[in-house]
Amino acid sequence: MVWGALRGLESLSQLVYQDDYGVHYINKTEIEDFPRFPFRGLLLDTSRHYLPLYAIMETLDAMSYTKLNVFHWHIVDDPSFPYQSKLFPDLSNKGAFHPMTHVYTQSDVRRVIEHSRLRGIRVVPEFDSPGHTQSWGRGQPDLLTPCYRGDVPSGTYGPVNPILRSSYVFMAKLLKEVASVFPDSYLHLGGDEVDFTCWKSNPDVRSFMKTMGFGTDFSKLESLYVEYMVNISASLNRTSIVWQDVFDYHEKIPKDTVLEIWKGLPPAYAQEMSRMTQAGYRVLLSAPWYINHIRYGQDWRDSYTVKPLNFSGTETQKRLVIGGEVCMWGEYVDATNLSPRLWPRACAAAERLWSDENQTSSTDEAFPRITNFRCRLLRRGIRAEPLDVGHCQREFQGF
Amino acid sequence: MAALVKIGVLILIAAAVCQGYQDIYDFDGKKLQDTDYVSLWPLPQKVQSSATAFKLSSVNFQIIHAKGSSAGSSCSILQTAFRRYFDYIFGYKKKQNTKWEPKKTFGEAVTQLQVLITSTDSECDGFPDPKADESYELSVDQPAAMLKASKVWGALRGLETFSQLVYEDEYGSRNINKTEVSDFPRFAHRGILLDTSRHYVPLKVILANLDAMAWNKFNVFHWHIVDDNSFPYMSRTFPDLSQQGAYHPYTHVYTPSDVKMVIEFARMRGIRVIPEFDTPGHTQSWGKGQKDLLTPCYSGSTPNGNYGPVNPILNSTYEFMADFFKEVSTVFPDAYVHLGGDEVDFTCWKSNPDITKFMDDHAFGRDYSKLESYYIQRLLDIVSTTSKGYMIWQEVFDNGVKLKPDTLVHVWMNGASGFGEELARVTAAGFNTLLSAPWYLDWISYGQDWEKYYKAEPQDFKGTEQQKKLVIGGEACLWGEYVDATNLTPRLWPRASAVSERLWSDKSVRDVNDAYIRLNQHRCRMIERGIPAEPLFSGYCRHEYKGNL
């Protein structure tokens, strides 16, 4: 398939080197290659900060150099709604940071998808709900739950209102559009960090809970919402990806739903992987790869030494781990610092997801290769930051 | 004073709101600030503003020398600055290709900014020095605004403030409100340290950051130019230093012309360039081009091929240093030079038998800090003959070296309870002191770390008023282990801006919430001027970064 050819071309280009006279060489080589995990993703967050198209394109280019093959587009969230919807233009008109300058038009989205396709990269959009939806409410009144202070609405809003039929009618229409715009067979529905405070405060919600026999267990209400969402997704012929919160709170999701683990340190997420795979679900690991969390020093080593299959489970269970994602959440990131923060740190996870763990177990051995790779990224126009003291033959000079 | 400023700022915000901006709310229900309100950074000592707005037209606005000014059209610093600031005020408009301007001025307009240098010696053709007068007064009214300063240095600071008072309304016009500003810096030495040894930093990037420094009223560029890893400084007396010691002798060096360019570029912005040639430690790269400069380390009774700090027992060392620093004193015009003196590892000295003999001959016993002091003393004496003052890292003071009274001691270490104790010790001994300890910006962490830089207070130590006056300023340091041109600028800005306000503005200016609002807008302004200053938190700028640096 062409996808293998694309990966092979990349490897071929990495075998080429120049001597001191500038002559290009390649040594007689035989390579047999295939990825350890089929799903090797990178998440960009274009809601906390708008990322201009050139920044996204550059990221896709760099992804192809390191054989990452899924662009997880966390396109909207609380702070802003930059996705310009055909059916619901007010979502971005009222919800984007600026309706003209800080939006992704349909043509922008098509460009991203095609640019990705040519590099063998899938584009999986995430429309996260019911939480993380503040910006949705500005353009879609009555979508979000009105919070109450005592008997009176307080003026603030909470997650999507799960008790109104109109919420599901809207979501179905929106997701239908999303499915028509984004051709990938997977759709990320989010489902993380739902704050129950607002639901609790709302008398209509409380009364709904009573009618449904949920008592005061709001996770049952969330469960109901998520089930509806996953069903909508299924009716659109999409496989759903959801954050682990959905699994942690409920069980009634279709067996082909993919679960993404984002919380915790190794003992915690390893246990989560055991639980999820035991229940028969496919799993994506991103918990150890939140590289928006920066720290002083060579933290690429932390990403590199992750062992995705280090959890107790059968061979069958382990096969349910289909891959992972390196995440660059946007609270402190925009086009001014995206490239240096992503590269080459994301490459550590990229190798972990492609290569054989036995052959790539030493960070000291990896160090010269990743350092070299960083200089290669510079030559290719990617503003990859240094890993340690030193230099590249051709430095980044400032544009 | 702070209250006056707050009221002023509030009135301005109210004025802008009344012009009908769309209110934008963030996910906490908090109103996000649009970027076109006035936003001053660092906050001047005294600002009085009003809701009266004037227009500025790129067609008929001029910055000119006022009648009676001791500076005129021959003043290169001001001529260059006038053009630069005109461009900052109207420049992005040009980029948007709007050539059409109404010939008629709607409403009242400011058509002139007059710059009056009041002192008979404007210092226009000189270099900024430690005692430079950076005070200014700015009066914005129509038809002419007036900027008064004793010296050109104050005029530069005032031009920056003027440009920060200009804002873009929703029609794209430039406006400025009737304002009175009276300003001067709290601390005289406000610096940024860049390290061009751990990674080579191309000239373009140094220059871009000098620009950003000027926007933040920093006035010292501490150029930590060489160190262990590489020696990019091209010396005319000792060309082998960079020939053998740079990462690459052609592509990773600063030629004499590069250095001249940095110094003049900085001078145009009222920024001093203080070079640091750090010895006796941090000198591995020096040994490549200068044989016998570094101490040969021994394993037992034979040299093991490794080298340590500068060899303090050879006369050739001091002959070299004399020639080298003679060159440095002619190349770098600033009154001060930084001599380093930090982190000297004694292991190699201890292993060398010639040094052991020297220690015995001089009755140092086995106290190698005495040897270090011996070296530093001789170095300081050499440098004194070049008529430069010197700055040294705190270890030199801590080790009891005899220092000239005008030595500037640079405090970088945090003791068990912070930097206060060291500041107290150094000032008690009567030395001028610089603070960097809380401002190591290379120590990145997740989240809004600018707040902790903002909160650090240089006079936070137990001492007399006299002692506190000896803290003459501070420097934000961006060490280069993990930094080069790919990430230097976003890592430095706007985090260094937090330090700039701490060093310029009044001690009472400490409200982090107010600072956030102003710093956010200042950051967007830096982006508009072409610097990729990273974000403070979720949000946006009206004009996002276009990828030009």
C-alpha cells in the first residue's frame, strides 16, 4: 500500500548523508520495517489558542518525518470555537476568539485533511462534550445547562444540558456535518472532566434525575448522555474514541469504542490498561506523553522510557493496545512557541510507538540518533529546539 | 501613586469600552481583554490619563526635535529612534496595504511629538553608562505632544512609552489619549544575560532580542560570550581561540564586525553591552586555541590528557590575560567588564604536582580557595590597568578576595532561605550588588511562572537603608544549555518582562492581576512588532504571530 511506500521514502531520505565536500552518499542497506503500533498520534489544541494554518501544516510535515500517522485535532473547547460550521455558523461567529481572523473555514479544514492524506496521516477530530463546551453556548443558546444559585439562575453555564431533547437533536446534526467533513472512520467524542456542580444546582436536572431513578448519582446522568453520543456516532458509521473518564464512570459503551488513557503515573495507568483491556476494549495511551508539561532538562528521556505494554494482562489483552498519542495542550502554547516545544521532544514517543522496544531501550544509545535527527529537522525547516549543549552544521538563523 | 495609576488605567479602559468593543468572555465567565486598549509595561512612576482621545494620522504625524533641544538632526540615536517608533506606531498599517488616509482629520488629532533634550550635553554621541539619566516627562495633548528628557537615554524611554499609549480602534485608526507621564527607573542596572557558548546564537536573533529589550526598558545586555563548550569570540590578538575553540571557525563565530554591530545596535537603544569572559573555571574551550593556558590534570604522577581551570601558577597565563583583556577593553566600550569567577572545580588543581609545590611555596596549605583568590587578585589588577570597572559572580566575594570598592558583585545563588542572606552580606561589606538569583529564566516549568519572577523583590533582605541602596539592579539570565535560536525568543519573552517591571517600576507595583492584564497586551504588542513572545495563558491577540522569526 502507498502508506508503506511513504514510510519507506522517509527512511530512504534518512540514510542519505553528505561528506565534507557536500557530496551525497548512501550506503548499501537492507531494511525491513513495520510499525509496532498502528495508531501513533499527535494532539494539537486549537481552542486554548488559535493556531494559524501554517503552524498546523508545519506540524504535519514534521509528523511525517518521524512516522507519526494520526493528527488528533482537539479543535474546540471551553475558551474558543474556531470551527466554522456549515449548519451552525453562530458557533464560530459567537464562539471563536474572533469570527473572521480566528476561525478554520471549511476550505482550511479540507486543506489540512488533504495535506495530511498526502503524508499518510489520518485526521481524527475531537468535539469534546458534555464538558469543555463553554464556547459552544455562546452560539447555541439553551445547549448548556444553566447553573442555579438557590432558586435563581446565576447567569453562568455548565456542561451540555443532558435532559433536553434539543441537545441531542443539535448534537446529532452537528456530528453528521462533522462526519461529512472529516472522512476518517474514527471520531473522538471527548467525555472528560465533567463537573457535576452545575447539574446539581439545576432544579430541572435534579427532577429529571428523580424521574430516571438516578438518585444523586450524576455519573449515571453523564452515562446516559455519553451513550446517546456514542449511538449517534455509530449511526454515522464512526468508531468512537473517548477519554478514560467515560470508562471509569460507566460501562454501557459499544465494545468497539476506543478508550484513551490520559491520567496518572505508571502504576496508575498500567492498572487502567489492565482493566480496560480485560473488559475487551481497545486502548490508546497518552498519559505519559503530555509534553505540554515542560520542565528543565532532557525530559525527552521520560517520554522515551515509557513501556506501553508493561501491565498485567494476557497476550490477547496486550494486542488491544492499538497505540498512543503525544499531546500538546494549548494553555501555554501558540504559534510563537509550538514548534520548539513539540520538536524534537515528540520524537521520543514517535520512536517508542514505531520501533521494537528491545532494540530501543537505552536513552544513552538513542541520544546521538535523536540529536542528529534534530539537526535534520532544522535542515528541513522545522524549528526544533536543542536537547543539550552543542551545535548543528546549519543552525536556525531566524527567518 | 499606585492608586493614581490604577484610576488612570481604569479610565482608559472605560474609555475604550465606551467605544463599543465586543465584550469577550472566557470559560470562567471572566471578561477577556481585547488587545487595543492602552497598556503600559513597565508601569511608569506616574501616569495621569483621561478619556479624551486624539487621532494620529500616518500622513501628517511627525516626531521632531523641539526648539531649544540640545539634540538635533545630527543626533543619530534620536534620528534612528524617530523612524523606528514611527514604524511601530503606524508600521503594521503599511503591511495591511492601506495607503488611503482621509485628508481631513476627524476630531482632534496629535500631529507632532516634540522631543526636547534639556541638558546641554545630550550624550547623543556617547555610550550609556552606569549613571545614565533615563528620566523623562511626557505630555500628550493636541496638536503637539511633548517629550522632555535631560539626556537622550530618557528620550528613548519616553518614546517607548509614547508608542505604548497609542492604540488601534475598531476602525483601524491610531488613537492616543490625553496623558501626563513622569517617569524614571527604580534601579539603574536592568539587564538580560544571554549565553552564546553552550549554543551559538546567530546575530539576527541577538539583534531581535535587543529590540525586545528596548521595548521593555532593559538597559544592559550581559553577553556571556564564551564558556567551556565553545569560544565564538573572534579575537584579533589570539585568532586561534575561535579558530580552534568555536563549534565551527567560520559559521559559529562572532567577527569583529558582528561585535561592532551588536554594540552599536544596542547603543541606538540606550543599552549597554557588558561582555563576560569567565575565568578561571568555565574555560575548556579556551585551551583548544591557547596551549598551556589550562591546568593539565594528573592521574597519579602522569598527566591524563584532561585539562582543568586556567593554570594560576604560570607567568604565561598572566601575560596572556593582560594582552587579552587589553583587546577586550578596546573592543567593548562599556565602563565595566564581567570577569566571572564562578564554579571553580579544584579537583584538577589538586591533582597537579606543580600546583601542589606552588601551594607549599606560598603557604596556602591545602586551601585551594586561596589559590583561586591569588589568581583572581592578579586578574583584577590586570583589568584595573585597562581602566574598566569589573563585575564578578558572588563566589569571588564569598571566598574573601580583595576587591576594589567599585566592584559589582553578582548574586546568583539561592541559599537555604533564598537570596536575602547573601544580599545582606555583600551590601554589609559595602559593595554594589546585582541580583539574578530568582531570575534564572532557563529554569522552565509548567504554568505561569512569570508570576514568581514578578514577585521577587531585590530589597527583600535584612539591612539598613544604606545597604538597600547598594542593590543597583538585577539581571534575568537565560543560560544556553537547552536554548538556541529555535526557542530563545519565546523562552525569554514575555517572562523577562516580569523582571523588567520589577526593576523599573515603583516597589508598590505588585498586583499580579493588574499585571496580567497589562502584560497580556504588552505581549500581543511584541508579537505585532515581530517577536514570537509566548502566551501567558489561553486567549488570543488581534494580530497573531506570522512566523517571521
